[in-house]
Amino acid sequence: MEFQSISQLKLLLDDNKISVKEIAQTYIKKIKEKKDLNIFIYFNEDKIYDQVKLIEKISNDNSLKGIPIAVKDLFCTKNMPTTAGSKILENFNPTYESFVTQKLINQGSMFVGKTNLDEFAMGSATNTSYFGDTINPLSNEGSPLAPGGSSGGSAAAVAADLCLGATGTDTGGSIRQPASFCGVVGIKPTYGICSRWGIVAFASSLDQAGIFSKNVTDASILLKEMAGHDLRDSTSSNVKIPNFSENLNIDLKGKKIGIPKEYTIDGISDEINEVWEQAIKSLEQKGAIIEHISLPHTKYALPTYYIIAPAEASSNLARYDGVKYGHRAENAKSLDDMYELTRSEGFGKEVKRRILIGTYVLSAGYYDAYYLKAQKVRKLIADDFVKAFKECDLILTPTAPSAAFPLNEKQDDPIKMYLNDVFTVPASLAGIPGISIPYGKDKNGLPLGIQLLSKHFNEQEIFNAAFALEKDYE
């Protein structure tokens, strides 16, 4: 069976037309059939059936009862291993549940497995994982495509119909870019709306949990259940979480949509510009007012991000030293030797590269020249958005500079890979919410995504505009 949405499956369950066990059997079969895509790092039938027994006992009032969810393997899960896609955490079994996954469990969701990702969420193609590459389910036979990254496994799981929703994290575009590549919906909410507690840290001032789904309505249902204040996370925002799905509204009359001139950059395909133009026209026809705006510091976003994120990573990843948990080198002759060998054996190339960059920009002689300056530029980028949202309600841009590319096309050139984040990084630096929805295809039939951004805690407006645009393709 193929289920189209959370609402549809919930209705079948409420009317006793399907059981939680039958839902589990359906998705277990699908996951087994598509195991060659390498979407899951951890998949265990027995664990799924253990969940079924517990879920069957809870009330149908629970909003996610029986809904199959895939979990990015960056979220700590008490009854499943958590690896962050790295050898250094290959055998790590958390003794606690992350805030986000606990909230999903509380509503009766069924975790079908832990999805593959770029190691420690560092990458844009899900090809830096210790557990192998994930293949985009939209690939043609013999021509594997990248699913995007770092949450490529979660985006691919939704695209391959192996779940109805999947958790992801977005540090610089790691939800929105794979959503675009896989032709699904992906939202990075406002920084602080979903607790980071229990998520393996990459860059703490940027990391934000979010969601992948088949449609905007499902994304709005899932985000409501994931979000919330958490005293264990000092950056968690104590704001009221609206019932996004019940408040969905396609009326855009009078809404001002900003089109930033800085997002028209060299090297972007005509197809992406055409899709962008189509979305602009569609919003205009729906009553929105188009405003041409400027975000003048956009060109500094990528270099700023690739100073701040590696700096925070070098600090966060210092804890992986072989002492308390995770991989430990066996042939060390001294404590220093153990640290060095453990980290050398445990981390992959991209993680080592970013740790080295981060350590360099934080070092005594370069801190002021790089890290401190990057923080000042970050403030200017955030201020650009504050000024822009005085002129408009939403900003519309492409999500990624291309459709999904061949899996290993950019593997040897990290700079080319980093350029995949050119449209998504500014919003991450500013901490504002952004959604990517599929909107058109390229000449090869691959999906192209468009991105909607808004001011802090304005997820409802983003969902509304995305919902209105989604209607163009129904």
C-alpha cells in the first residue's frame, strides 16, 4: 500500500481500516526492497514490532499514532544506536532520548530506522558517511545521483516512500538542499524553536532540527509536535507553538514577497531562473505584491559560514578522544598517542578538514582576523534580513544552484561542494525559518526546489505561502 499523507493514514487507522502492525509490515517490506539505496544506517524489524506493541495501547487521540518516521542518525535514540555517520561513534548506544524524538514518541509515532548522513552533518551529498553513500531514489539505473546533504538519508527516505516524515538537521542548508534534490518538502524552522538537546553537535549556534515530508500539511503537523521549550537547551525559545496545520491559509492577498537581487548569480541554470520566475508570477496571481529588495552582505555569507561552522565544530568535536565513549585506538603507547590515533582513525577526511580549519581560525594569532571578523559580518547579514522584513512579509529564492548532481561529481573539490549552500547559508546565519518545496523540473525530469524565508517565529506565514504554491502542482 502507498499512503499519501499523515492525515490519510490517520483516518484509515481511526476507522479501523488498517492496524498499526499492518502499517509496520508495509514499511518494513518497502525498506527491504530498497536497501540498495543505503538510506538507513540502522534498521531493525524486531525494534519496530516492539514499538508496535506499545503504540497499539495508546489512544487514537495521539496526533501521530502509528505514523512511520525516519530519524536522522544525529538524534540520540535510547533504544537504537546513534553514530552521526562516523566510525568514532560506530558502537555508541545513548542512554537517553533527544528532546525532539521523545516528543515524537509521546505522540505515538513509529520510528522505522536511523537514516544515513554526511559524517557529523558535514557535507552536501551524503557521501562522507563512514557507512557508505546514499543514492537518491530518483536516480536512473546505473547513474546514481546525490540526494544532497547532510540530511540526504532522511530526504531520500521520504522520496522513496519508506516513511511519511523524517527528522533532519539544518546547519547551513542540510534540510532544504536535500529536500530540493529529492523533490520533497523540507523546513528549517527558526533557530531555538526545536531543542538541540540530544542532537550530536556540529556548530551549536547554527544547528537546528527540522522535518522532511511529502507535502506542506504534513510538515506543519510534524513541526508542531517537534517544537517546544526545553530548559536543558540554553538556546531554546520559550514561545507559543501554533497549530500550524489547522491555521493553513492560501489567501496571499496583499502579502509582500521580497525578491533579493543578490540571489541572481552567475552559473545558475536558466531552468532554475525560469522556475523562480514561475513561482513569482504564481504568487502575484494569488494577490501577493512583489517587492525587489537588497540583501547587500549576501556575498559574504559562504566565507563567513565556513569560518564560524568549522570553528564551532573544532570545539564540539574535541570531546571525541577515546576516553569516555566511542572508538578508541588500540595500539597507542601513551595518552597523547591515544588521542592522536583515535581521532586520526575515527574521523573521515571532511571532518578532519573542518576541524583543522576551525582550529586554525580560533588560534591565538588568527582569532581576531578570522573568527571575530566573521561574527561581525554575521551580524551584518542578520541585520540585512531585519531591514528586508520591514519591507516584505516573505522572501522567495531558489533553494539550490542546481538539480541533483551525479553522486561523486564534486567529491574531489570541497569548494565546489561548499557552493551548494550558496542560497541556504544566509538564512542559517540569521537564524530565520526557511522551507523548500518542489516546484518544477529540469530538462532531465529532476526536481527543482524553491525556498521561502520569513522573520523569526513566522513559520505560519511560510507554511501558508508554501501551501498556496503547492496547489499549482496538485
